[in-house]
Amino acid sequence: MWTDLETDKDFLNFGGVARTVAEIIMQTQSGPISIGVSGAWGVGKSSMIKLIRCELANCAAEDKFIFVEFNAWLYQGYDDARAALIDVVASTLAREAQKRKKGIEKTKDLLKRVDWFRVAKLTAGSAAALALGLPPVGLIGEIFNLGKMTVESKVNQNEADKIEETVDKVSESVSGLIKSNSTSSPPKEIQALRTSFEEALAEMGVTLVVLIDDLDRCLPETTISTLEAIRLLLFLKHTAFVIAADDQIIKNAVRQHYQGVDDDLVTNYFDKLIQVPIHVPPLGTQEVRAYMMLLFIENSSIAAEEKERIRIKFCEQLGKTWQGKRVDLPFLRTLNDKLPDELIARLDAADRLAPLMTSATGIMGNPRLIKRFLNALSIRMAMSNAQGVGVDESVLAKVLLFERCSNPKAYAALIKAVTENDHGKPAFLSDWEQKAIAGETIPLKTPWDDPFIIDWLRLPPRLGDCDLRGVLYVSREHAPLITPEDRLSSEAIEMLTALLEHPEMASSIKDRLATISRQEISVIMDRLLGRARQEQEWGAPPILNACMVIAEIDPPQGQRLAVFLKERPGTQIKPNIVPKIADQPWAKSLFSDWENNVSIIKTVKAAIKQRMQNGNVSIK
């Protein structure tokens, strides 16, 4: 599993962009600068912010910058974003002043001016509430409500004491504020705040770098409030603002807030805030492939030092893709040819999936969506392993990609084809897959007429001859699974339930099972073999009794059971299974296979040889 959080590790070769931003800030020589990092949801803006901070920290003296990271979305609904941003910046400067023993008095003055903003908002809000006939909020609201009670003669001695206490609280809350003279005004207070910021930074000898993130997640009111706070502090000496947001969403917030303005004014508003616009580059197939591979490597068991070395080499190679260089599995093997087999299988899947993950409309190379796809795949594989379903990961990945990116009606048709086939195979795909791989034209109709489908059909493995019931079973949270049992009669369902709950008692209901149709017997065997896959040792488990009874009733089911047992790992086969099944007609070919299987233990082969010598079974 991979967390959906930003990272300061570069998996996408964004380091070049981050270094460029850091250099721009350094080149301003403490002059004011505002930089906008724009891109759609999930493309890596937050990670870009982290990388920019790391680049600045690496290329400058340790005490040259003071960083403030502000996430307006976290304050939404709890605090005024404008006051919160100014408060966070001022508080950070005050802490740094104490640590550096510089600018202490200047930052104290700054904090008092920030308090003025909070009280100004409180009084303005109360005045607006009174004008609208609404109860005011905060301490002023408490005084108003208590005063109203007094006028209406509803106050006793306790409530009178409360009035006095509330007035004292208001007095204390504003006692530390700057007392403006009669000629003071909001413009003068704002200018005083800006001057105070500038003087504090100059005395401390630092550049303030404010990193704004998740602005495009906010409601328009919070977005505008934050932008107004940024505007208060913009273009001051010793300041740099880096704002990560989708510029289209920001412009839409401006349009909603200032209703009636034309598009030119909306654009001008944003352009006046952002001096240097930078767009997070979209990912191509090479970047998507590298990103998926690095995610798998990050979650692997190889040493941390080796992971970091591979990451650095990947980013270097990505910087050369314009020269025709590739980042793929062969390139990775030149870096390390001793990776675990399990990791190689996942990297091979990433290699094959990358082109579709780049072009499919449901993902379009979005790093966050890629990570969520891989997390969904990981969860379903874990479910498969926990429940003994035994799903092949490459098959599951292909079906999951179809589920996420195809027409929902096409996915529903795939499910229907699987559940209606006795063996759970979407047989209709076989011809399409063969033609797609051969490059032939396939006349697909709605809902299959999508270019994605052709690319998906070419993707290995082929699914036309795969039993997909296990895949759909672990995927059923997104689609209803109509199981074969839905086609069983009530009598057959009763028999199946009995066999699953008490397989050792199968012989006692053999006569009743013999009355069930051959089609229903086949469905029952499907479920029994599904349960049998959970067994880890094959000596004489109870489920084998149930399967053998079904095979006696319907001989073709015996061949299915023999094939199933051939597919079990040799280490799971125990000697006591030999006498258990020796008299069954389907056991001859099975014993022959086990005799020639090098993974079957010697004691099992000895048991088979003994049965042959006793004349009980012949494998000739």
C-alpha cells in the first residue's frame, strides 16, 4: 500500500523544475517574488512544494530562509483564512526571533497588529449581524445578548455578575492591542502591518518563504480570503510566496465571489498575484512507467541505500528521454540484475501497463490516480490470498484497469458473460484478443467502440480462456456478482450447502445428489473445487470426500478433480491420498503424472509403487 500524501522524494524527475524555482527565489536577492505552481488535482503539486523547500534548504545557508507552510483547507470552517495566514506567519517569525535573538521587539509589535485584524473582523461581523437582525457572535455577541436581557428585566443577581465578568473578558482581550489615534484608518493599519513585517525581516536578515498548498480544495469564500491575505503581504522585501493550486479553479472562485465581472478582470486578478507561473508538466509513458516501478521498488524488501540509488538513476535517465533513452525493465536490469523474482513480476506488470495508464481517460497519467489504482490492486490481491481464491495478479490488474477505464456498460457485459459461462470464461474475448494482437480491424459496437478497448485487448494476459470468477469475487464491492448458485434449484442449493458445511458426510446424501441435473452437478463441483483451493495439505481432507462423491455420480467431474489435483504444488501432496483415491478410474493418469513430477516427495511415489505391486492400480 502507498499513502496518498506528498513526498520530498522525487519519483517523477520534478527536481529540475524545483531547482528552477529555487534559483528564481535566490536570484531576487531578497526582493519580493510570487510564484504559482499550477496543475490539475493529483498531478504532484504538493510534492513539488516539498521539493522546492528542499532545494532552497540545500542551496543556501541554513539560516537564510524561514519557511511557513500554510494549508488553507485545514482552517476552512474553523477560522478566518485571512487572519489565520497572517497569524501563522507572524507566530513563526516570533518563534524564529526568539531562537536567533534578533528582531524580538519588531515581531512583538507585529503580533499586536495581527491581533488588530482579528478584532476588526469580530466587530465588523457583529455589526453586520446586528444589521441583519441576527444574534452576533463571540464576546460582543455575549454582551449584546446579556444587555438585551437586562433591558427586558430578565436579569437576576447571578446574571448581573455574568455581565460584569463578560465585560472584563472583552476588556482583557483587547488590552494588548495597538490603540490607534482618532486619525487611524484600515488603510493606515494595513500599511503599518506591512511595514512591521518588512522591518522584522530586515532586522533578522532572512527571507520569508511562504508555501501555500491545497488552495484549490477550498470553497470560494476561503480561497478569496486566503488570496486577500496573500495580497496584504505580497511584494514586500525579503518575501517569497509559492502558491500551489489549479489556476482554473482559482479563477472560478474569483468569478463566483465577484459576480458579474468579465473574464478579463478574472484573469487580471490572478495575474497580479502571480509574477512567475509554472505548470507541473504532464506525465508521458516513460514517466508513468518509471513512477510505477519506483512505487513497487519503494515497497520492496531491498536495502534503503539501493532504493535511493535506483531512484536517482531513474531521474537521471528520465532527463535524457528526449534523446531516445528509455526507462524500462531492461534499463533497470543494468542497474541491478539480482532483484527478487516477486518484484520482477510486478515491475514487468508496470512495464506493460504504463502505456494504457498514460492514455486511458480514467487515469491519464495522474500520479494520485495511479497510486490509488495500485492500492486497489493490492487490496484485492490481499483479499484473494486471505480467502484462498488464488487470483493471478496480472489477470486481476487487467480486469481492474477495464473496470476503471471502460464504459460501465461494457464492464457489466463482461460480468454477465463470465457468470453465464459454466467455467467462468468470457469466451467472446478470445477472437477479439487474437485479432487485436495481430493488428486486424475489429468492428466493435456500443458499448465496446472505444479506442481504449483495442489497446486493452492487446495487453497480456489473454482473458478469453481465463476463469474470471475469482477475480469478480474479490472485485464485488464495485459490481454485483451473480454467482452460479443463482441458477441452482432449491434442492441443489440445499445439497451444496450440506456438502460445504459437512463434506465428510457426502456419502450419506449420494442418492439425493444423483437426482440432480448434470448441469447443476457441474456448478456444485465448481464450488467444491473453489473451497478445495483453500487446503494446504492433500492427504485425506474432508472436502476430498465430497468431490469424490460428485465424481462417482458424474464421471466427467472425475477428470476435473484429477486436473485440479495435478495443479496442486508437489509439496502439498501426502502419501495417504494414494490409497484414498487409488480405486477411482481417473486416478491412473494422475498417478502417472505424479510419478514423473520431480516436486512430488519420495514417500508419495513409494506409496504409488506399492499400490502397483499389489495389483490395485495400473498406470500403464
